[in-house]
Amino acid sequence: MSDQDDTTRRTVLKSLGVAAGVGAIGAGHAGARMLDGAPKSTDVSTESSLALDDVAVSEEWPQVQGNAAKTGVASSGPRSNVGVAWQLGVDDDQTYGDPVVANGAVYVTVEEGLVSLTTEGEFRWFVDAAGDEEFRYSAPAVDGDTVYVAAKAAETDCNEKTGSALVALDVEDGTEQGRTPLDDGNDSYQSLTVDDGMVYAFGTETMTDGGTLLAVDTASGEEQWRFGVDGSGIASLNSSPAAVSDGAVYIASDRLYALDAETGEEQWVAETSALKSMQEATPTVVGDTVYVGAGRYEDTVYAVDTEDGSIRWENQPDGPGYGVGYWTSAAVAGDYVVFGFQPVEEGRTRGHYAFDREDGSVAWNVTGTVVAPAATEDLVYTGRKALNAADGSVAWEFGDDVPFGTTAPAVVDDTVYVGGASLTAITGDTEDAEADETA
């Protein structure tokens, strides 16, 4: 490492609130720092018939919600002996986006660019992928030896200087491998989706106008097709509105669209209410069904047939309303699909709802801080707590005095990674404590 590189590294670490060479406040779950009030635990329920036979399950978490179908399901996660392994940025003013995890590394965006850490919390590299004149970043997505991030200029005039772009970086050191222009005057780009040699980037023009979905070939970096939507856009930099499954791409804007993944040709449009959301409105695909929540205008969750866009069921848990809130991205927990709901008007319940995947009935709901969830077959992770998927009871929970973020978590092996005001790694045993004692 050159003196200049080392100076740059120290500068970035300082700006992130981390001393050089120190990226953790603990060292794995065995020695994890047990902060005041954390965690309290109850038994993890194993009395459940929930199954994930038809659900995409992620061993790693290379993109938001783990996989292209956006199911939010991990193969395993921390169940007992849970503690904070490390935290980044507790005392700084940074905001950390949705983390992704692949090949032993964590990638997360901050206002200045993209940061990479080891899964033990040690600094790897930092890249200002867009240049000094751009500042808006999507959450990253990893595909093989490349990590992608979309960036947008702070001012429209900056497009003439550097332009909005999809940037490809080497996962080992962050060196740029290529960039693809993402023009159209879009105001922001959502989290990226990667699948089968393609990366999909959805950009919105404003909070009230439509946007454009672009499909880019990962091998050549060339745009393959683009699809524009009308009506209300999706105004979040950390959402991931494109879901891909079985050769189809699903995006939620004014309505739910299904496109051919190879050509971008429209296959159908579901007659849902406006799906504009102030947070996510991300489709989740399981088998022949797409699940999506209609945010802001109407607090309805829909199950839509992938074949023709017909609505299988819809549910408004708190009854009809207007301008009532938004649904987060969903996670599939066995027989249930779990959403977070953030109300913007009184009379609505803030928290997480589990809907029966077959008929849309509410199996349970838990009030509390709203985080886009992640899940295993029998646990649902919502940032500072884990819930039993069977009934919503608390499996483990950290107190309110523990500084956690509020982004969609990434769950890999024995660790949950959560962004927001800090980047936090929550680590524990993947087996129940009772099972460990028996063994």
C-alpha cells in the first residue's frame, strides 16, 4: 500500500468514525459485547408446519432481500447466545444503506460512496464510485467478482459532466471495471437486482412521476433494453423494486408490471391500486404468486398470479383508508409472507404483519419499530429482534438503548447485518441453546 493510499484509507476511516485497523467492538458471538439491556431471549418455537419447498433461499446475501426473487429468506441465522459482534459508525453522522454480503465481505453505501468490510468488521476498501459531483447511491449488488452500484448526480446540470451511471467494481479492491450511463433524467436509482447475466436498475424521475427500468448485460456492460412506467414513482434510495423469477421481471410503480426478462416486453399489468411507496413496494415472488404491498394511497397487500396478473387475494388489515402508510419489502417465513407497516395517520398499527400465503388472512401482527424483515423457515428478523414465525412471539430482543439501524437486514450463517445510523453485526449460535446442551 502506497503512502497516498494509506492516507486516503485513514481519511475515510476517520470520516466513518473508525480508528484505523479497528472495525469491531467485539469478536464473534463467543466474545460479543453484551450491551446494556441486550439481549433478552425466549425459546425459539419449533412447533411449526411451515415449509419453504417453493421459496428461493439464500446461502449468502449478494443483493437486497438476498436473491433476485426478493424472498428475503436465509438458510440459517442466529437463534441463541446472541450478541453484538461489532458496530461501525456508532458515533459518526453517516447513514449506512442496506448491507449485502458475499464471499466473506460486507458492502454498504454511505453518502460519500461504497465501503467494503470483512464479515469480522475490518476495513477492506472505500470507493467514491461516482466522483465528486455525484452523491446518490443505490444499495450494491454482487455478481461473481464484481460489485455493482448505481449513482446519480446531485444536480441535473452535473449529468453533462459525469452523468448518472451503473458502476462495476472489482470485489477485491474496488477498482472500476466499467460504467454504463443511466440517463433519462431520473432523480434516483433504487437497489439493484442481478440475475442470470443481467443487472436491473430502476430509476425514478420525481416523487410523483414515473421512472425507467434498465437491463444491462453484466459481461459487456451494454444496455439490453429499457422500460418506462407512468404515474407515481417510488421515492426511496434503499428499496429494490425489481424482482426476477423464471424469466420474468416484476416492478411496482403506479401498478404491478410483469416484463419478459430477455426483451423487456410487457407481459401483463395487474389492476391493483397505486403501489407508490415512500419506502419500498418491492415485489416478492414465490412459485406462481407475486406478493406486494400498496403503500401511501391504500394500505393493501396483494397476492397476484404470475401467469396473467389476476389478483388471488387482497387484504387491508386495519380496514379501508386513504393516505394511511406504506408496506416495506416482504420476507417469506414458511406458510406466511411478512411485511412491515409504517402508518402516516393515526388509527393504523405500526409493526409487522404475517399474512397466510394461500388466503391472505393475518396470522399475527406485532407492534414496534418498522424494518423490512428477513427470515429463515421459523424465525423473522426485524433488526433489533427475532420473532418466531409461527406466532410472532419474541425469540430474542435487544433493548432500546442499543444503537441499531433501521434498514433491511442481511442474514448470512450466524450473523444479521443491519444498516441505518450504524452498521451492526448481530451474531449468535445457529442452533437452539437446548440442542447445544443436549449435544
